[in-house]
Amino acid sequence: MNISPFLAMQHLHVIHGRPSWSSSFIIAMVNGSGRFSPLRFEMSGEGESLACYAMATDLASEQELKGPTITMLMAKKEGWSTKPNSKWATMPDLMIRYRAAAFWGRLYASDLLLGIQSQEEVVDVELVNVSTNLDELNAKIQPPTPVVQAAPEVVDELF
């Protein structure tokens, strides 16, 4: 990544046991890479119809790179904005930009992000309980149907 370990540690957060980048770090990595123009955010609508996408220009090809559009409807359907204490309810303009930047970064600068999600994405993921109790797991597994083996003399008679 060609950055100071202290910079990485300052922006790397472990949430639910998973590493994640701060969205501001994702934006800084894209903007500081020298490969793209600075990320820009195109906003439209307001309230429930608020929408945003990130875009930048690939400096080598001069191609405009547009990311997926993030909407408040998407935030609601995905459960991002309805979680208790969600910043989506109090800071939707900022959160929608952060999510648009993370999506853009994963599409066009995945080598900079190393496959690590933004901290906002990791926080928004619901925890799933995984049981390591073997007795509980075995109780859920149906035993196989027993196979009846013929006596060797019966098999010999068949051939």
C-alpha cells in the first residue's frame, strides 16, 4: 500500500472480528493514488428520495468512472438506516457519500482497499450466531439410511 503502518492502524477498525477501513481513508487512498482525479459526489433528491453516486476520472485513459447509485430507499431496504443509533437517521448526506465512495472504491480501486469493507458496511451487517456445539449440530443431522450387506456366500451365488 506504500503507506505508514501508523496511518493504516489509525484507519483500520476491527468490528465484529472483521477488519474494516474508515470511509474517509478509502476516499483519501483513491484521491492520493495519483491514478484518478479526486472523487466527486453527485447528489440528487432530498429526504426519502436522496440519492448519490461517486465518480472520478481514470487519469491514464481519461475515462469517467461512475459508481453505483446509493439511495435512501436502498439504505432502508438494506436495514442501514433503520438500525438503532444509526448515523443514517442523523447524517444521511454524509453516510450516503461514504457508502458511494466505498462502492466506487471496490469497483475501480480494489487493489487499494485489499478487499476490506468500510467500517460503516461492517457495522451494518447483521451478526449471525454460528454454533460450535457438536451435540447441537449432530442433533440436526439426519442419520444415513443403514446399508444392508449380503453375506459373502450370497454374493458368490449371484455371479
